[in-house]
Amino acid sequence: MSGVPESHTGWTFLTNHARVLAAIAEDPTTRIRDIAARCRLTERAVQKIVSDLEEGGYLTHTRQGRSNAYRIEEGTNLRHPAEAGLTVAELLSLLAQHDAANDEGRQGRRELQDAAGPQGRTAESDL
């Protein structure tokens, strides 16, 4: 492993718990190591978050050989009173729509860059 992920200062819109849940929703057989890399967290932090989510009734897991398969309890309501009645499934649906829109936007930018040719590219557009 390459070490501790780079830290982030300031606030963010999504909690680490939401990020971990979204990663598991995308691949229920994903490894803690892969979730940590995707979410830019330590493996220990991801293990704690998975434990929190299981204790809260949002997630269960079953052993499959040497790995886990996770199951999200999609009907579980979110915890904050401001989200009363909003389920995990609804949150994950919103995140999936956002990811799909971002993927389409990235594809559209790539197509525009390709159409513009090398002179239309910048160092920033290659990132």
C-alpha cells in the first residue's frame, strides 16, 4: 500500500459514511482496501465506518471464502431529522444519478477536446 491518503481540509458535502456506502453500492463484493483507496481513507477508518453502518442497520455482510459480500438495507431511513422519511435507497439513487451525469459530462468534454484536435487541448484538459 502506498501509505496514508492525502488529507483534506475544510468541509465537504458528503460524509465519509456516505462515500463508503456508495462504494459498496457500486460493488457489494469490494474489499476494504479498495474502498479506502476510492474514498481516500485509511483501511482502519473504512473498517470503523463499515462497523458503524452495520450497527446502525444500514449494512450486513456475509463471508464468501476469504472475502465479504455486503448487502445494503435499502429501506432503512437516514438518521438526521432533516432527512426524516428519506431512505438509503433514495440517497444512493441520487448519488448514482450524479455519477451518471458526471460521466456523461466527462465524455462530452472528451469528445469536444478530440474534435478540437491537439491545438484545443490544455494541460488541464488532459487531467
